[in-house]
Amino acid sequence: MSGEQLSSAEPAQRQVRVQLVTQQEDIALPDSTGPILVPTALRRYALSTLVNNLLSTEKPVPFEFLINGTFLRTSIDEYLTDNGISAETTLEIEYVRALIPPLHIASFQHDDWVSATDVLSSTSPAASWASGATFSKGQERILSGSYDGLLRVWNMSSEIIATSPVASDGGHTSSIKAAKFVSPNQIVSAGLDRTVRLWKYTEDADFTGKISAQLELYGHKAAIESLAVHAPSNRLLTGSADHTVGFWSTKKADAPAAPESSLPNTGRTSKRRKLNTTVSAPQRGPLALLSAHTGPVSAAIFDGKDSTVGYSASWDHSLRTWDLVTSALVDTRTTSHSLLSLVHIPEHNLLAAGTSARHITLIDPRASATTVAAMTLRGHTNAVVSLARDPSSTYGLISGSHDGTCRIWDIRSTKNDKEGVVGESVYSIARKSLEEEGKADSKRVGGEGVKVFSVCWDQTVGIVSAGEDKRIQINRGEGVLSSN
């Protein structure tokens, strides 16, 4: 197909030479396909038709197009004008298969708000760390932490196969705010009772499970809001409303004694606490409490490639970098808004922070960075309280918000405006519970009643989110973004 054929209808229209390339071998054009002359008025649909014609596909395949790593969301002409590129140049355009919507798969009903969720599968971090662990399809597990103070482990048929002990039997004495699988046989949780608790998880031959207390970690003086795990080094990080970052060991032998003032049965205790003086598991303290923030610490995470480095985000508007070996504060980046969630994208030297101002700020933590915000992702209408990575793409993120939605982002899908580099979400995932209640309820202000509190993205199970609607919701995650 020649450029002349494409443009014969409008001979006066501007044209540009394009070289069409792809990294996906099964849809690659022959090596002999050189640059093609096309009208600059072409948009995604016309380009997709062109590629299908060149490939001689029996059934048209929808494609997306990237120029210089950014998705084409305008005509080629507008792209050239916006970026100051001459139509005389040869433009390399990469094409990838179009995205698959994150369709709803299932929802698991709880008795109370669901504040935390995690996944155990053959592709999850907890399983990859476990030596010799084998998983077959159907044995995936979902962990939930609830405001009722209980952990639950679910199978994919929405059946509860294990529940943690209640407070009187050594369980959490208040709401759980964070929970994760450390390995296939260990769980960690933390919450409003200021404790971090490690649990042994076992399953019988009939796939019924048991969650039993293993270790209790004390040291925080206020609620614990977030929890991060680095299983290979047996280390944990916590963010607390007491303005500190907790650094802990999951091994009893490595952990120091618990501070006397933090234990529930010492010091000034309420009548309620005096009733519960049973020690169900060994009690230990933190390796360090990192203090520099001047407000509640909403998130603390390990560096994605160096577990001796940690990052923390706070209501005090700051993002801080820590040397976990020396407990030293390495760097502070101050933003314009309270930071509520955090995830690391080491492949692009970026940290994504969800804010109280309804957007996500992408920050380069390196000392050489000249600006605080490298990119801003806009679309949510309430606070962004949870973030997770796409396990199949270094460019993908998912966010959970108090507006009652999760949004999927591709950091290649951006545009430049007066605020700098700004991105828009690729998909928005609404709560299925709203659809079931009827469309009249779907206009709730700020997501009231359906706030999303937690989201994770597993390559096998998909996108798992939890919230105020007392549900875990599972959506398709495979193929939602094009892979690297």
C-alpha cells in the first residue's frame, strides 16, 4: 500500500513518512517494509486499519500506537505540532495490541469494611521467595484484613478457608489496616492496635487452613497504617500515625526485646486491656524506629532493587529516603499535598505517591533530579490511598481511591500542558456493588459507602481491590496494558 494510494482523495493534505515497528514478533511486518508516506490527519483507527492491511489479517486486530514512548491520542499532525517536529522527518511509530478491559470476575462478601488485601499465587512475590513451593491452578489464595480485626484466607471459589483468632484468643484487638503474605506459610498484619503480628499459616489435605499466632511486635505508639515485606532479608517496614517508620525483623532471634512501655499488660492499662493479659506469642521490639516526619506516616516501602534503602510518605507532604543499615535519613522531597500511598518503579527511577489532592505525583528520588514532580496523573475525584504495580509491564500502575474506583495508568500515556507532564488513566474500575444496588446509588458524593482502601495486582489472579462496601472485588488483569 503506497502513500499515494492513501492520500489520493486529499492531494493537498500534509504527509509524513512513518516507519511502523513492533516488539511483538507474531504481529511484526516483514523486514522489507520500509517507510510509508501517510497523511498527517491519520489517527489511531486509520493507522490500525493500515497495519491490518499490511499484515493481511483475516480478522482485524485493534492496535495502539506509541511515538517516542508516548501513546498517540491525537492525529499525527497534532502530535507533530505539539512536539515541534517537522513533517519532513521519518517518524518511527511503534504498534502494540490494543488493551483488554479489566472485566469483573468475582466479589467476596465480608461482614465489615475490608481494609487490606493480598494474593498468594505461583506468580506472587511471597511464592517466588519460597523454595520448593508449588502451586497449581485453583490453589491460589486471597488474604483480607478487615475492620472487624480478623484476617481471612479465601480460595478462588469465594470460600473462607481460614480465619485468624479473635482478640480474646490472641488476635488483633482493633481494626486491621495492612496485611500481606510473607511466604506460603507465613502472614503478617498490623493495625489500629499499634501491633505488628506474624502468623503461621497451614493447610490440611482437604484445603482447610489455620492461622496461628507466631510473633507479636511492639514499639509504635499509635495506629499502624501501612506494611511492607522484604522476605529474603526477613525484614518489615511500617508507617504509623505516631510519625515514625518502623523497621522490624520477622525472626524472633534477631529482634530485640519489646519496649516495656509498649506492651499491653504494663504501664497505664485500661480495664479492657487488663482483661486480656494472655501472652499467645513471643513479644519483640523494632530494630529501629525512624523519626523525622512531622505528621502521620501513611506509607513505608523498600526500594525495589536495594532492600537496604527505604522510602516513606507522610501527611506532612514529604517523601523521605532512608538508609536502613544506619537508620540515617538520606533525602527529603517536599510536595504540595499530603501523601497517602507509595509505590516504587525502579526501572524508570520513579516513586509514585497518591495524594489527598486526588492525583498521583511521580517523583524522581535521585539526588540529580532537578524537580520534585516528574509527572502528575489526574482523574480521581477523591484521595488516592492505595497503589500497586502492573506485574506484566514496567509502565503500569493501579490506584485505589476514596472516590470508589480503581484506575489503571500507563505512564507512557501522557501529554504536556502548563502543569508539566500529565497523564490520564487508561481504565476506571467501578465497584460492582454499585451496579447491583442500582444506578441511582452510583452518584454518591466522593464515593461514600464504596471507598476503595486497598488494591493489589497479581499476574495470575488479576486486580484485587477491597473497600467500604465490605467486599473484595476481582477484575481481569491480564492484557489490560501492553507489556514492555
